[in-house]
Amino acid sequence: MKINKKSLSYLAGLGILVSLAAGITFAAFTDKAKVLGSTFSVGSADLRFLNDLPMGTDPTNLVDELPGPTFGNIGQTWSSDYPIKLINNGTSGINIASHAYYETANDPAELRSDISVEIFEWGDANVNGVLDPGEVGMTLGKKTIVKWKTEGLGVGQIYPGQVRALILRFSTDNLSATKQGKSALFDFEFESAQL
């Protein structure tokens, strides 16, 4: 079989026409869509205190540190409440734990073994920042300052924008006469872990 130039031109032209028709048909029945510039951001954890309890969550009222309370003349079966309010100022839910922190040089009489803290939920019903009768809620646990440092106390979860009101009740059961006139300095911290 001998193919001449005329037949070869004819076949080449036919091939071009078939390819062109197939391309037009494919283009007419296909399409695509794109998602451009996908952005991913990791949530933030930002645990803060309300400085002035009745003032609320105004950004000027949120602080990272508060001055600690001063308790004087403690004795047998003493107790005193310290109200605080925490806010999750971040964008992710967080789990809160609390720990005492101290250096033994700041507690030579070892009052850390005699003083306990019990953390309660606080239902500040009238949002006045004052612990009123009937506002102390469920206990979250009680430990001596020593155990509070080594084991900590869980406070629970706080979601973005949520305020958590707590009462820290410091108390003693028994104090020996050798502890009279002694003093100690302790810090306590609230730590967050992202959910």
C-alpha cells in the first residue's frame, strides 16, 4: 500500500479536525473552581485576673498579677476568704490548675504545713465583687500549702470570654505555741493549658 502526498495531507488535516473537535467538547463539559489563600491560625490562651472585682471585663481591668492578701493574728481554727475572678481572654478553651509557690527561706517556722487553702466556686449573684451570704458554691478541694505546691488543685475549664469567680479560703486547724509571732510569705499561681 502506497500512501501519496495527497492522502497524507488529507489524514493530517482530518487528525487536526478530530483533535480540535475533541478539545472543544472537553472544554465545554469541564470546569474547575479554586480555594485561594487558605488561612489557619492557632487559638491563644490568655488567663487574666479582674483587678477590681465589680468593674467587670473592661480591658483596662484585666491584669496578669495581683498583690497577695495579708492575714494578721492567725491562730487556732482561724479562717479568712480571698475572692478572685479569672477570665479567659484568649480564643481557645483552657483548663486551669492552681499551685502555691514558696521558698523555704520565706517560711522558717514551716507554717506551710499548718495553713490550708480550700478553693470554692463563687456565685457572685449581684456581681458586686463582695462575698455575700449564700454565694459560696461547691468546693474544688482543700490542701495544706505544702500539698498545694506539690500536687496543685484543679479549678476546671474556662471558655473564651468566660469569667470564673473563686473563693480561696485560708485556714488553720491547730497551731502549736512555738508558732506564735512567726510569719511566712507564699505566692500562688493559676496556670492554663489549652483544651
